[in-house]
Amino acid sequence: MIKKNLLIIVPARSGSKSIKNKNMYKILRKPLINHTFESSYLINEKSKIIHCSTNSKKIQKLAKKYKINSDPLRPKKYARDFSRDLEFVNHTLSIYRKKNICFKYGLILRPTNPIRSKKSLNRSFKMFKNNKTAFSMKSIYPSKKTPFKTWIKKGKLLKPVVLIKNIHESFNSPRQKLPHTFDQTGTYEYFKINYKYKLNSVSGNKIMYYEISRNESLDIDNLKDLKNFKEFI
């Protein structure tokens, strides 16, 4: 058995409906996914393998230019609109199981977040490795709107998404009195593999966080995000 410290997965499913060929859309003079391919080489870990999990031959061809493995293509059943991360993670692990390769840690780098600094990438990885109890780490950024003032429809009535026990009618409370919340981003997502060949979760029940910069939080998922990105950069 060959043991590696880190498996970096770049998930790049084709068939985006928000922006056609989103991963190939040019941002800052290069395809969106290229930024993430380049970021994957910034982490200071010699014992690593970078894998692009894709169902697209065009993306596969581009990955090869960066000497990033993407064989075999991700099966259609793991590349649907509602497919979960766990599916492509376990599919990737199965690829390397056949090669008798296993990993201690995993890292998902999503193409929709094109900006990552070398310092931030390595600092977050070091923090995660040094924590002995957490199963995973998510990158976060302060929420623009508080979730404590959001609702779901229940028949013809409204029901608050969440209530704070110690605050009467927290949905009517001034925002300043409500807890600060954070959005998870696709910038970094670390998880422990511990040399297993199949996982039941990529998050676990103990999740640590790494708060990122405004630039690193910029996510391109739809046309509005694309416009905001161009205006900000």
C-alpha cells in the first residue's frame, strides 16, 4: 500500500445551467477552472496527488495540460444536478484504491472560487493538520444577511427558519442583538480520510473553520455573481 498525505480534488462537472460552460468561461484572461488548477500546486505538501473529478472530456484535456489526473471520467450517476460531494469523493478514492494508493487528508478546491492565496492555503492546511479532534474544516465569510430573519412557507402561513431561545421573537429583534453568522464558501474544504477507501461523510460531526478574505470568498455560480466579480476585481 502506498500512503500519501493529501488528495486534492477539483470537482468540475459539466452541464451548468446558470452559466453555459461555466468552468471554461474566461475570467482574468483564462478559463475559470485554470485558476483552481494553479492553486492546487501552491500547497507545500510533497506527498500529494491532484485529481480533477469531471464528466467532461474538454475539462479532462485541460487538466492533462496541468499534469493533473482526471481518468477515468466521473460516471453520469455522480454528475447530476443533485449529486452530493460524497459521491465524487468516494468515486475518486475508488480510483486510487485500484492503484493501491490511500490518503490521510482530503481537500476539495471548487473552480467557482478562483482566488486563493498561497499563504492562506498553507496556513489553513497547517491549522487543520494540527487539530486532532476535528474531522473537517470549512472556509467561511461573514453573512450578508442574518438567517434569523428568514422564513419558510408552511401552507398559507410563515414559519421562521430558526428561533433563538433566549431572545423573544428573535425575528423581530434588532440585527445588532443577533449572533453573527457566516456563510460557508467553496474556497477550501478539508476532511480526514485516515487511509480509508470509502467515507460516510466529508464533514463529520466536528467541523472547524477558517475565515477567509473578501477576495477569496468571491464565488462565481451565476450571472449576477459574474457581474459582481468583475465589478469588485
